[in-house]
Amino acid sequence: MHHIRAHINSLFGSVTYRMGDIIVDPGDDQDLDNVSAVLLTHAHFDHIYGLNALAERNPAVTVYTNAAGARALTDAKLNMSKYHDCPFVFDHPDRIKTVADGEMLNINGIEIQAIHTPGHHPSCITWRTDTAIFTGDAYIPGLRTVTNLPGGDKAAARASETLILAAAENRSVLPGHGEGTAEGK
């Protein structure tokens, strides 16, 4: 089992998770040293706004997302930051690696699967390890998935929820907002 720490961020209560040298959805400037990989659950501003600070402190970091996420990281309209009076563009697009649906990664001995779960946004990826799944905003237990933002799709969200619930079997569900179930909240 991997030790996972959660940090509830100041922006919209989004959650950043740390698992070894892996960060999921960087937010507030905290605990950003010695990071080799960033997994993005999706490329909305409240889940990526700490990315530039993290990349500056970790010059070799790789950012994993899908093609829609890669586009949104370099476009303030697509990542919605333009509408929060804080336009954000990722300063290091050469560090982005796009992953295919179902692709398995091995990051320093941790096996992680990327499951594309659109509906909230086309960039949504649920990341599955042997003990946890990081669902971002594609699935937040007890809440209906938000689909009324640009790129949202109700039918895709329902299909993604089915995939996520199947992938969650015997794993901790770690959503993009709220308390989550990680250690050290």
C-alpha cells in the first residue's frame, strides 16, 4: 500500500494528493519538492494552478494528461482560468506527456492506469493504483457530476461513472473536492 497524503487547497476546496514523488492535481504551494511526476485528473484551473511553481522547483518533472488536457494547459479559456481573473498557462509544455485510455504507467515502482473518464470535461482521467483511484471531478461520491461547463456531456458523465465505480472496487476513492479518504487530510 502506498502512503497518500491529501491537502485541501484554498481555491474552490480542490484537493491535491501526494503519493511518494507523485502529485495529483497541484494546487497551493505546499510540499512541492522532490516530485518526479504530476497526474492531472483534468485541466480545470482549480486542479492545475500550482503546476508552474511545481515545475520550477522540479526541472525534471513530467506532467501526465490526455490530448484535451495538453491543449487546455496552454489555453486560459480552455482551462477556465481566464474567467477567474487569473489567466493561467503552463510555462513548460515540453514536459507534458499525453496518455492513452487504459495506458499503464510505472512511476518509480508504482503501477498506475489512466482511465479516460470524460463528461465533466474532455480532459478527465481517473488514475487507478492497486489501492486507490483518483477521480478528480469525474466522480465525487454523493454529488452529481457537473456537466454544464464548456466541454461537459451528461451522457459521457453517466458512462464514466459506471467505469469509475467498476474501477473503484476494493480501492479508496479520492475525489477532486471534499475530504477524500487519504491519510493525513
